[in-house]
Amino acid sequence: MPGDVAPQVVVWGDNALAQRLVVELIDRYAMRVTVVLPSADRNQAPEIAELRPTGDDQGMAPDILVAPRLTPEVFVRAGLTDALALALVDQDDVANVNAALIAREVNPDVRIVVRMFNQVLGEGVATMLGDCEMLSGSEIAAPAFVAAVLGDDRPAYVRLPDGFLTAVQRSGADDLRPGDVLCGLA
């Protein structure tokens, strides 16, 4: 991409996760975002359409494309052929897998990130699609909820090539066994 043009990410979904993802991409990472919505007035679609960057660059507002059904043509109109990545965050696993397959036809090199509740299905699809990551929001968030309920420190997640590393801060290390610590940081 030219040096003065921000990379583009395409997001498909009309839920709270899609809304939060778009905010993060435009505010924190200064990405150009195109959001594909199945309807302009269902779920969080109206709120997503109203999103504006918190900074001065109002040109970074997301582009909205309403398409009741995903097709290769819809992804081409959304700019997927030149996009850096595609985030599929619908709540329907089958619809997300179908969308990932269509996206791979349109752009064989795009990075695909898919919200999946069924991780077994997700692992199989990710293997088949290549540069694709399947994430389960509940799987990632559950340890943080458990820690908060138990009053423990909240874990942080560090992405490694093979998966995630969970890091926690322990104020009292008296109850830790040396074999339980992968790497101690000061």
C-alpha cells in the first residue's frame, strides 16, 4: 500500500463485538475500516454506522456497506481484494465459516480472523484456510471472569506462535512452587 494510505480491514457483523472492534481499529490503530452489515437497522448496526474517530481525523470514520447476504461481489465492493485483514464476528459459526470460504476465493492472501464458539470446528477450518485464526470470546474471557469472581489478579494473554500464554501477577509468591512458573518477571 502507498505510504500515506492506512491499511484497510473489513469487518462483518452487527453486534457489540463488531462495534468495539471497529472503535479499536479506527482509534487505536488508525486503520481504514469497512463494515459489512446485514441490515442498517438491526442489532448494533445503527450505532456502528454512527461511529466516528475520537481524534481529529474524521476521514477515518468506517465505511458502511449493507448487504443482506454475503457474496464474492459484496466482498469485492467492500475492498477485500486489497484489505490487510477480514474479521468475521457474526454470532453464527456456520455463517462465519461460509463467509471465510467466500473471502478466501476473493483474496487468497488476506488474513482472516473468525469468531467461533465451536473451537473443534474452528480448528479444522483454520487448517484448511491457511492464514486464518479462530477465536472464541468466551474461551478467552472466561479465565478473567473466574479470576475476578475469586478475587485473584486478572490474567493477561500473550499471543505466541502456537497459541496463548496466560500471565498473572501474584502479590504473594509464597504459595507458588518453582515448577509452576514458566517465566518469572520482575
